[in-house]
Amino acid sequence: MKAFIPYGKQDISNEDIQSVIDVLHSDYLTQGPKAISFAKEVAQYCGTKYAVAMNSATSALHVACLALQLGPGDIVWTSPNSFLASSNCALYCGATVDFVDIDPATYNISLEALKEKLEKATISNRLPKVLIPVHFAGQSCLMREIKSLCDKYNIKIIEDASHAIGGEYLNQKIGNCQFSDICVFSFHPVKIITAAEGGMVLTNNEDLYKKMMLFHSHGVTRDSQIMTESSHGAWYYQQIALGFNYRMTELQAALGLSQLNRIEQFIARRRILAQQYEEMLSDLALVLPFQHKDTASSFHLYPVLLKTIEKKKRLSLRKVVFDQLRAANIGVNVHYIPIHTQPYYQKLGFKCGDFPNAEFYYFGAISLPLHFGLTDSEQIYIVETLSKILKENL
Ligand SMILES: *Cc1c(COP(=O)(O)O)cnc(C)c1O
């Protein structure tokens, strides 16, 4: 039996460790130069003007919503096939959430569903103020088409690119905000690069950047240009908005900066592993992740889908396959339980059946281990075990 193989895992080098130790010996543990450099370097990497480092992508999404002035009475649409944070951020602001069903091929927001829902929402006067497309598994949504639809209806866009730093869309880095107002990254340990916990907002809009700077640190400014009266002295600061303490520590930023040095290596290895999965799994009764020609995924996840159509069979087979893989020490996971089926969201009025493509996908999905440190021999073991389990149960 192999040692447990997790579905995702950070890779920490001696340089990463040293950079965190160096911070501990420095003058700043928080609100120092590292968080500023980290934001600057990620912005540079993506080709974006502005970035703010934060303590999580969840905070980053919240601050992005606040900067776009979301509040009670406003509506946000996002993908049901995502982590809860993609929609909770709207609820934090008192806004209403709704979902756009996914495309059965990419598992990202469906353009057709979006188009149709926008037409209906125009008639019922329920258009959203903000759309949050999620780049599921690291594959970009079709942002050019999404942007042109949103422009038509005057809707702002926050990209939830928590999975997708290092991925590309139309040969440009995800995060450059060419087709959005704001883009958000996560640096949770299972993501592409890690800061232990951490997130970031990126934007090309100076006004949004200044707002996000304010909201991520108590709504407090030391910039006399935006104060309501002249400064009392060098100690003086003003609170001009209701903000939060969402700052990234210097330890996190040092780790993130050090990890950023290896991002191309991380992505390259993930892409090789994904390609090997595709080659080795092609004969099994599985739908493998489709890649749209306009995208180059960062491959945060490698979700495979059982081909069985009928819901009950699909659910029972998925459970058997999942449990047997786990029993073989293979740390498979499922991404995602559709957000609208969660009890909290059902209390808001959503029902099972509301977004059938996301639900159909969920019933048959299994995420196979995929991370930088996964070895070829571990991958072969995963494929052989999965193949055997499928043969025994189909
Ligand atoms: C991980 C994740 C988040 C939240 O990221 P944190 O940094 O853990 O707050 C949000 N959205 C998606 C799609 C994610 O995968």
C-alpha cells in the first residue's frame, strides 16, 4: 500500500522556509514591505496595473464586492459549481445571489444560459449589478464573450480566479483584467502557489484599487489628499469608510513571493500530469476535462466524470469508486457540491433541480490527485487502481 496521496498539496522549498525566517528577524511582521512587493510582483506577472494582497481570497472577494458598491437591493450572479465563497461575498454586502448554470463541457458558466437569463432578467427588471465568473479547475471562462454580454447590460465583472493563477486566456495571463473589473486569486495551500492563507485582488482601475486598499484595512487613510480636513500632524489618520482587517502578514507575503519564483515550474508540472492522465485514462468509462482552444489551464484540479447517466446509479457508483480509491490511500475529492443545494442557500429559496447541469456534473464527479509533488509512479498507481475499480463495478 502506498502512503496517502492527497488531491492537492503545497510544495515548500528551503528558499521558501528561509524567506519566512528572514521576515521573523526583520522589523515588520505585518503592514510592511513584503505584502506590497508581493502585490506588485503578481500584478507585474499578470500584466495588471494594481493589486492588493489580503489574508484570503474570501476577503478579497468581499472587498471587490464592496468596491463595486454592492448593497441591499443589488443582485449578483455566479456559478453554482464553485466554492461557497464565490457567492457568500455578495451576501456579506446584503446583496441577493443567483446562479447561472454551467456548460456541460467546461463546467464553467454557460454562455447560452447567461444570455437567456439576461434576457429574462431584463423583462422582469432583475438584472444583476455584478457577475462573478469562476475559472473552474484553472480553465478560464470565455471572458471576451462574457464581457461583451455584460457590457450590453452594464454589469460589472469580478473574476474568481482562485484556481487559475498562471493559467492563460487568449494567450494572456489570467488576472490581467482585460475582460473584467477585478480579478481575485487564492493562495490557500492546495492552490497553485501558497501563502499559507492568502488572497489578492487585481484591477486596472485606479478608483477601484483605492477603494479596495481602504476596505482591506479598516477604511482608514493616511493620505491627506482624501481626508475631509487638513491633517492634525504626522500621527493623523482618518476613517472614511467602514473597512475590515483583511491584511496579509509579512510572513505570508514572504512565502507567497518566494513561491512566485517557481510558478512556471508548478504550472508546467501540473500540465504534464494532466496530459499524462488524459493519455492513461482515455480508454476508461470517464469524461475527461475538456479544454477550450482559447484557454490554457493552470490545472488546479483534474476532475473526471463517470459516464453513467441515470442519477441513482451515478450517485451510487460515484460513492463506491470514491470510497474504494480512498481505501487505497488515494485522496480523491469532489468539487463541487452545487452551492444552491446547501441548506443555507435552500433557506434563501433555492431548490435541488434549479441548475441541472451543475447537479448532473456533481453526481458523477471525482477530482483525482494533482499537484506539483505528485510523482509519475504515484500517478500510475492512481490510474491502475481507478481502472481496476471501474472494471469491477461497471
Ligand atoms: C479556494 C477558493 C476560494 C476561497 O479562497 P480562500 O483563500 O481559502 O479564502 C474562493 N473561490 C474558489 C473558487 C476557491 O476555490
